Amino acid sequence: MNFFRGVMGGQAAGSQPSGAETIQKLCDRVASSTLLEDRRDAVRALKSLSKKYRMEVGTQAMDHLINILQTDRSDSEILGYALDTLYNIICNDEEEEQDENAQKQADDLGAQFTDKFIQDPEHVTLLLTLLEEFDFHVRWPGVKLLTALLKNQGVQVQGVILVSPMGVSRLMDLLADSREVIRNDGLLLLQQLTKGNAAIQKIVAFENAFERLLDIITEEGSSDGGIVVEDCLLLLLNLLKNNSSNQNFFKEGSYIQRMKPWFEVGDDNSGWSAQKVTNLHLMLQLVRVMVSPVNSPGATASCQKSMYQCGLLQQLCTILMATGVPADILTETINTVSEVIRGSQVNQDYFASVNAPSNPPRPAIVVLLMSMVNERQPFVLRCAVLYCFQCFLYKNQKGQGEIVATLLPSTIDANSISAGQLLCGGLFSADSLSNWCAAVALAHALQDNLTQKEQLLRVQLATSLGKPPVSLLQQCTNILSQGDKIIRRGSKVQTRVGLLMLLCTWISNCPIAVTHFLHNQENVPFLTAQISENLGEDERLVQGLCALLLGICIYYNDNSLENYTKEKLKQLIEKRIGKENFVEKLGFITKHELYSRAAQKPQPVFPSPEQMLFDHEFTKLVKELEGIITKAVHKSSEEEKKEEEVKKTLEQHDNIVTQYKELIREQDAHIQELKEQVLSMTSQNEQMQVTITQQLSQIQQHKDQYNILKLKLGKDTQSQSNSQADGSQVNGLQTEELTQLKDELEELRKQHTLLKTQLGDKDALIDTLRSEPTQTTEGSARGTENTELLKELEALRGQIQSQSTEINHLKTERQELLGRAEAGSSDGVPSSNSPVDFAKIAELESRLAAQTTDMERLKEETKRSLESRADLEQQLASATSTVAILQTEKAKLQTEVQESKKEQDDLLMLLADQDQKIHSLKQKLKNLGETVEDEDDLDARDQTDDDDEEEEEDED
């Protein structure tokens, strides 16, 4: 500190040190001091001297300041002083009043120091890193310094930032800064960063720049906002102009819809501030960038469609017809509406339907044309109206027809002013600029529209009382031929150029109009006289246009007038003018200095009314016809005859080809019809085959049903005979024995039902066993079940055996009775017991038949029981296999669990290593002086938050 006071406070004796010496001592102090306070004071002193001694500080201290930025990162105050000092020596202060030489020297000095700073790209990277510091004293001077670097050496600094990792993203974070001064300077920084660099523009756009900028504009009040809105709009223009990728991204992101509220103006439009005019002007330019004619046609059409659908075009038309709007805003709005409707049929139709708020209402086109032909209106406004009219008619044959229709005798309304009347009035007024504008506007109504060129030939004009009307074409040629009698000398060239452009556009590619033009005997002599004369520099353009008009009369001549055929006109040129002279005069058009300016873009932009000579669409016509006319003039009659023969041959060939094409089309159509018929017949055949197959299957089903019924009928007949025989036997049985047999049969049925119930229980038991987890339990249960089933089968077998024994006993009794009966009859002695014996025999036979039936039934039940046992065994086998599969899956799961445990152990080891690394890094940060929160503190804080939440939940 004493050293610093000595340097800055003066010395007791001797002369005061010079500025360079003081700066040198301060630089030594910065380089050699070990105390941070001493270095800070020295850098503060350099900052205070940096504006007055810019050269000395920049030359001696820049390296030391950069070293401060690298080494003293922990002290924000010294960083801020160093950045401010670098900004002072690099920035070219344009606010101070300086002469041109001093300003140029300052600019050169700033460029030199910028080159020195960016020699090492790491310096720019270091500056980008410092911008991540949230401290205001570091971030704000860092933003200003980087902006100054970009102003002085934009391309080089852009290259360094582009290759720097996350360089653009760091700068985009400035827009999210809550401190407005940093955010606003960040906007200026991004403006410089995005100038002329499409790659950076794309990166900024994809960093959500559109969303952020539109939000800032809305927050700041849109068009009523301040300078911040202007900066945002300038940045948006940088991002969108001549960048098709960003324009498409802007449209796809539905940001066009967010532009509509910008143009909502109230009824009271008086007292607009200068800032509002500037903001609205930039907003209109932003709309024009999206629909500029230089963009690709597809992208322009898509944006035009979006602007109509979201109501933006309607809002612009509202401004167009509003009162009290400033003149420059009105002019720019007209230009914007022009490009929004250019080439879009839907938008053009809407614009044609817009009416001005007058009484009675008038179409907006009529109101605008009234301004165009009014010489008291500003020149730029008249140019804007002409551009709007041209855009309205561009590729709009419907609109062209409507304009021309207002000139036709059948549609003229004497009580209202039409667009055609205004154009005619401007065409023949005393104001040369009105003549030119009306001629060009009428030429656009005829552009590439043969029908309207022919319709315009019907227009008749009343020149004066007592004289017959003349055609519009005749009146235009009369004005040209009479020259100074009608047109004022000072404005003769502009008016004649406008009329000649109208005539060239009118008769080009229209043989009927050429015939009408040549029918006037004065036109050709006037043109040849104009071309052959040696006039001044101002008249050369008129000579060239006259040569173009005469050449069009040659090229599009259908030889319907005997005196003015192609050959005679060429002979006239050769005799009166000379072919070489004619071609030279024709070349005067493209050599004119204003021709190339008009050919650049469709909008008519001229510094003064006197330079308003060429129209953009007319330059295209000249470029198309110049070479064609030159060839047509140089061709001889023999060459033309050969060309005509070739044309005729080609036409014949074309006719033959056309006939063949028509024949091929007819054959293709016939073949297509036959193919369709074949397809329909094929589908019908398939449907019939399906129907036949279905019918055959139905017939087969009926046959099968018939055979089944036939078999059933035979069985029923046989069973009826058997039942009758059994009935005769049963009728002979005694009632008591029959009841006994019925009881035995009922008991057997009960046993059968019991067996079925037991089988159902066994099935339920099987299902239960299937759900058991282990194979041992299932095996034991199924073994028990099989044992019980075997016991039941043994019981059934015992019953069957007893039944068989009883049946055999009955058979034996029957045989004995039959034997006794036979023995009695053989002795010839009648026995009194014979009837009883026969009754017993019948009874035994009946019982025998019943027992036989029961035995058969028991055999069937036994068979079913055996089948049930087989099913149970099969189910047991499937259950056993299922258990085996489950055990296999269990083993796999256990293996996976073991592997998961191993992975968890590995992860725990990795986490332990990571914790150790984190602990070591935190220790390093603590050693460097950084504040680091321990995990225990964080855990305690989290635990406190959790306790607070639990208390709130308990209170709820």
C-alpha cells in the first residue's frame, strides 16, 4: 500500500513520473506482489489509467491482466478490475466527439489489441469460463469485453466460440439472468455473435432462443416496449434473415402465431413515440423476412398460409386501413402486406375483399391506387403502393381479369371510381411519375395472360368532345408519336419509357395485338425514325425500347398485314437503320446502369423519382426476348422459309404423335376396362366356387343325416319287437319277485351314484393336489387315492362275481325244472305240479334276464371306473412333470439371485471407491478455500425437511 501511495500520490522531490513509468511500476507490482490486496490495488490503478493511457496500458499490462484472470479466480473483485481494464483498452468508445482521424486511430488501436488478445484462443475460452461466474462484478464486464472483441474481430472470435465446448450455450444462459443489465448486454453480445455466421445462428436457434426472445418481448410490452424490445427484434432478424433452416424452425414451432398480438393497434393512433415506431418497423421487417421473394417458393407459400390462418394478414390490413398511423409505418405495412399476398391465391382473394372504412366503402385496392397516382403523396409511399399492386397481380389471373374488366365498356360504372379509371387517369396525367406507375401497373395486369391482352384491345377512350373514341392502344402510340405536344419536355423520358414498357408487354406473345399495332400506319415510321436518329445520352434508352418494340412486331408477326410482314419489316430495318445498328440500339437497354438494379429484386426501390425507369418483371422480358429478336433480324428469308418448313414438319410430326398418343390412350383405357372386367369375372367365379362347395357340403350333410335316421329307424323296430317279447315274459312273473328285483336294481343304481360321487371327490382331490407346492405331497395323496379306487374296483368285482353266481344258480334251477317236466311228460303221467313248474321256469328265465342285464351294467361301470383310473394316472403324470418344471425354474431363479448378489457386492465396492474420490475432491476444494457442504449437513437438512413434511401431514 505504501508503494501504491508513493506511485499515485507523488514524490517529495524531483519531477513527477510519466504515465508510462507509472504504468510500468504498476505492472511490476501486479507481477511481483505476493499479497492479493497489493495486486488488487495495482489492477484498480491500471483501470483508472486505462482510458487516458490506452496505448501504454494495453501494450504493457495486457499479459499481466490475462495472468490475473487465470490465477486469481477466487477473488471476484480483482477479476472485475482486470476485465474492466481490458474492456477499456479494447473497446472503441464512439460516444466521445472525435474527428475522423482520431476515431480511425482508436479503431485501429482496438483492432490491434483485439488481435493480440485472441492470438491464443485459450484467452477467449478463459473468458467464456468466467461468464459462468454469477458474481455481478465478474459477469457484467466479461459480457462487455466479449462484445467488444466481437465488434472488432467478429469472424475470428466467432470461430473460437464455435469450436469451444458449450461456448454458445454458455452465452445463451445470459438471457435467463435475473439482472436486467446483464440480460440486456447479453442481447447485444448475441447480436454481434450471430452476424453473418449461419452455423452459430442455427445453434442459437436450437438453444430455444425464439421462445426466450418472444417471452422477453411480451414481458417488455411488445411494440410499446423500450430499447430491449428493439434489441430482441434485431437479434431475431439476425437469426432468420437468409437462414432457411431457422425460418423453417420458426414456422414449425408455431412462432408466427405469436407475432399477431404485436400488430393490435387501437382506434387512437395519435402520438406514437419514436421507440414504438422503431419497434413496429422492425416487427414488420421480421414478417417480411419470413415471406421474402428470395426465399424458396415452398417455404414462402407455407409461411403465407400460416399468416392467413392465424389472422396476421387480417391484422396487417387493419393497420393499412387505420387512420393516424405514421407515414413510414404505413409504407412498411404496405410493403409487408405485398409480400404476404404475393403469389398466394387465397391471400390475394382476401386482399381483394378488404374495404376501406369510408362512406360508401371502397375496395382497399382503389384507395391505394388513388394514393399512387396522386403526386402530392410521398414518393416512397407511391412506390410501396405500386409494389402492392404488382404483388396482388403476381400469378393471379383472376385478379388480372377483374382489373381489366373495370376498363371494358360493359362494366364501367359512372357513379363509382374503379381501378381501371384510376390507371387510365394516371396514364395520361401531367405527372410523369404517375404516367410511369400507371403504365407499369397496367403491364402487370397483362403479364403472362393472353386473354387479358386481347380483352384490353376492346378498351375505347373518349379524347375530346365531338371526336370519335380511340382505342387505348392507339392513344398510347399517339402519345409516343406526338412527343412534346402532349408530354412536358422535362419529364418526357420517364413517361415514354413507361409507355414503351407497357406496349412491349402488351403485344409480346400476342399476334392479334401486333396486328392492331401495325394497323396504325404511323407506328412503324415513328419507331424507325426514333431508332435511326443520333440522340443524346438520355434518349438512348428510348431508342433501345423502340428497337425492342419493333423486334417484337417482327418475331410475333403472323403476316396477316401485307405491308408489314416479317420480311418487309426486316428489309425496312436493313434499309433505314441497318441490322448492326439495330442490334446495337437494342443492347442499350441491358447496358443501362438502372437496368441491373431493377433486375435484382421485385420491390421497386429508387433513391429519387428521376431514377424510376425499369420494372423488375420487364427486365425478365428483355432478357428473354433480346437474343430471340437478334436472331430473328439476322435471319434471311430462305432461312425463315426453311424454319417455317421445319416448323410445319415438326407440327405434322407433333400432330401424328398426338394422334398416336390419343390412340394409345384409348387403347390403354380399353385395356383397363377389360382388366376390370376380368377382375370382376374372376371374383364372381370365386364366389360361385365357394357357393358350390357350400352346397356340396350341405348335400353331404343331408345324406349323412338320412343314413343316421335310417339306421335309427331299423334299431327302433328291432327294440320294439324285443320289448314285446320281454313284456310277455314279465307278465308271467309273480308280483313279489318283480318288486324284489326292482329293489335290487334301485340298490345297484344307488351304488352307481355313490361311485360317481366318489369319482367327483377324487377329481377335486386331484385339482387340490395340483396346487400343492411339492411333489412328495402330491405323490402321497395320489397314492392314497389310487388305493381307495382299487378297493372300490375290488368291491365291484365282488358284486359282479356274486351276480354271476346267482345267475348260475338260477340257470341250474331252470335246468332242473325243465328236466323234471320232460321226465313227467315222457312217463305219460299227468302231474298236478306242471303249471307251477312252468310258472317257475318263466320266473327263473325272467330273473335270469334281469340278472344278466345288471351284470352287463356293472361291467360297463367297471369299465368306466378303469377309464377314470387311467385318466387319474395320466393327470398324475402331468402334475409330476409340472412339478419337475417348477423345480427347474426354482433352481434358475436361485442362480440368478446369487448372480444379483455378486453384482450388488461389486456395485457396493464401486460406490465405496466413488465416495473415497468425492471425499478427496472435497478435501482439495476445502484446501483451495471453497465452501463445501458435507453429506452429514445435507442429510441433516433433508431429515429436517422430512420431519417438517411429516408434521404438516399429521396436522392435516
